Amino acid sequence: QSALTQPASVSGSPGQSITISCTGTSSDVGGYNYVSWYQQHPGKVPKLMIYDVNNRPSGVSNRFSGSKFGNAASLTIAGLQAEDEADYYCSSYTSSSTLLFGGGTKLTVL
Amino acid sequence: EVQLVESGGGLVQPGGSLRLSCAASGFTFSSYAMSWVRQAPGKGLEWVSAISGSGGNTYYADSLKGRFTISRDNSKNTLYLQMNSLRAEDTALYYCAKDLYRGIAATAIDYWGQGTLVTVSS
């Protein structure tokens, strides 16, 4: 099964908002509300930022939000901060009872 | 505090085998599905396998083609990954991961170990 499709890179200036897309199929993103987003800083362990499309775990800033329409999901980060610079991965439950990750997006804060 | 500590990684020749272990603490281990996720050097995350809390159900990425086997010992709060017929492309940091939900595996991961490095090379 191919990875979910994410842009390789996005960038924004401090204070701006950015959106990262994650495109799948009706067998994964479009079929279930089990889309998650992870943040990974260089050399660090991934951190869960969004689960079930638009839920934030305790402790995650409300500047992070998620959404889904059809076979595509999105992560929006409002009020960009330097500390947001990291790699971001989406994931989705699939019809094969597996977990599928996106290829990852490198966020650069200009 | 949830803790996941992997061990068992190392250098292995192509065609060889390794068994990874993950010692879990800080939560009711038997209540949660667990997963293995790997990350090749400089690459993205790749889900490898998951197992239900009871161990009765297992799930694998299609790309593994039966070479890997996930298991767990709930009496020891330990997760395992037996890896056979290893290839150069299996070289990666292997993370032990706790699934978010009790009742269903492979939906989301809320805790990750630090990872154990597997290098397949002659």
C-alpha cells in the first residue's frame, strides 16, 4: 500500500498560518475518522499532535488543528513559532486494519 | 509515566535474524494494542506491525511479506518483534509504540520508545 501523499516541504513566517495536506483514498483517509498528525524534531521521537481528525491530546497547543474532507486531511498551524519547525507526518487507519503514514512534510519557519 | 524501552538491535548480515524487545511500564499493558514503527536513516515513518492487547490478533504491513512476527508476553509487560530474512532495506530505527485506544489496533500512537537501531549489512 502506498504512503499517504504529503507535500515535501512548506514554509511560513512567524505569526502566519500554514496548512499541510494529506491525501489518501476511500480505503484509508476517506473511509475512517482515524487520521492523526505527528511532529518530529531532528533526532527526537515523534509526538502525537492531532488524533481522530481534529482532536488534540492534552498539552498540545490549540494553535494546532485538523480537518478532513473526502479523501484528504489537513493540519493547520496558526501563529507560527520558531519551535514549530519540524517534520510532520499524517497517518490513517486503513481497511486492511493497518496504519498508513504519509511521506512527511518539512516545515520551515522563515 | 508511560515508558517504553526497546532492546535487541544491532548489526546483522543480510539473510540473518534478530529479535527486538520492548519493556513497557506506567500503564495497563494488556489493555492496549501495541505497534512497531520503523524509520530508515533520513527517511519517513513506516508502520511495521501491531498486536491486540490480548495478543490474539496481529497485523502487518504488506511489504514485510511474512518475514516479521509480532508477539507479546503480558505477564512480563513485554512486546517482541522477530525479524527473519533481513535485507539491507530493513536498516532502520525501530520504535516500540503504544496505541491510543484499548479496543482497536493501528488507529493512532500516543507514546513512543526511543528506538533501537537495526543495521543490515555484510
